[in-house]
Amino acid sequence: GENVEQHPSTLSVQEGDSAVIKCTYSDSASNYFPWYKQELGKRPQLVIDIRSNVGEKKDQRIAVTLNKTAKHFSLHITETQPEDSAVYFCAASDTGGFKTIFGAGTRLFVKA
Amino acid sequence: DAGVIQSPRHEVTEMGQEVTLRCKPISGHDYLFWYRQTMMRGLELLIYFNNNVPIDDSGMPEDRFSAKMPNASFSTLKIQPSEPRDSAVYFCASSFLGYQETQYFGPGTRLLVL
């Protein structure tokens, strides 16, 4: 079955710097890759997602890149702000109705 | 829309007791998911429904767990009997068109089994 690995587990950056979180997946049939943000004590919420027919997607300070050949995708946050501090989860799923498999999460700290 | 609604928000019970968690998905969403989140195991899918029908329950830990969706606006997750290792945050999520679309999570139920 699908396996999603996420790195790093913890990331600390200075406000204004960039943050990059990386994930790899094992099932080449996976073609949908969402990223969720979970603040302490809150529910996960979608940050951005990408489908396998594109290599990059951007939404203001947040971008996601996908390399299907290498089976990895990354979340990029530029000009980080303290409110970006949260746990970020990557996930992968395919059109066959396979489960959405989540990575273990990355705890991002943005220091003011 | 009020979003996905879960109740109770917190539940403290003693080992051996029955626990029932409730979820109301977003109106019009045809997929409903139950997740369990712990520090050790992360976010795990327990079961999901499509149009009120259970599609995949392979994530349900054991026979003590059961889930139902009697109609499009209500689902329950039941644990009987509960054990301390069931302590976790249980999230319900719903989506339109399933895995390939955004899943909207409820606020979660924080369960503590003593």
C-alpha cells in the first residue's frame, strides 16, 4: 500500500525566511497531493493541493512542487510569519479510491 | 454552512464503558471520513462512507469499533468496550467527490479513557 514519508519532523525559521517541507510517496498511481495545516488544538485545514498533471502550483506565499518521476513533492512557504506556525501534513491519494495517506507531520516554528 | 459538526467535543470515560461520537457533515457532501489522531500514530483513517454506504473500514482497529451513517446528515462512531489505548482525538471530515477533493474536518472529539 501507499506510504508517505515527511521531513523534517520539526522546522524552526526566522520570520521572513523561507520554509520547505518535503514528502515522498511510494505508490506511483497516486495523483492527488494535498497539504493540510493544523494549529494547536484545532482541526486540519487544507493549505494547497496539486494534481499529477502539473508540476507546480502557487497561492500567494505558498507553493507546492511535484516530481512524479522521483515520487516526491514539497511545500514552500516564503516570507514566513508567526501565524504560519503550525503542524503541516502532506498526503497522497489516487483515483482508484485508495485511502488518503497522511505523512507524520512537520511542526513549523516561525520566530518573530 | 456551519461546517462539519462533531459532538461531544470532549469525553472522559472509564475503561469498559461505551462511547458514541457523533458527526454531521456539510450539507451536500457525499463522502464522510472518520480519523483518529494520536502522537504516536499520527492521523489515521478509520472508515469512510460514500452516499451513506461504508466503503472501506480496513482502518478500524478491531471489533470494538463500529460506525454507522443512517442518513446523509448524521454518522456515529461507537467504541464498546472502551480501553485506555483508545484515548485520542477523533475527527470527522466530509468532502464532495471523495479523496480527490478537499476534506473539511470537524473540530474533533478529544476522548480520554481512564
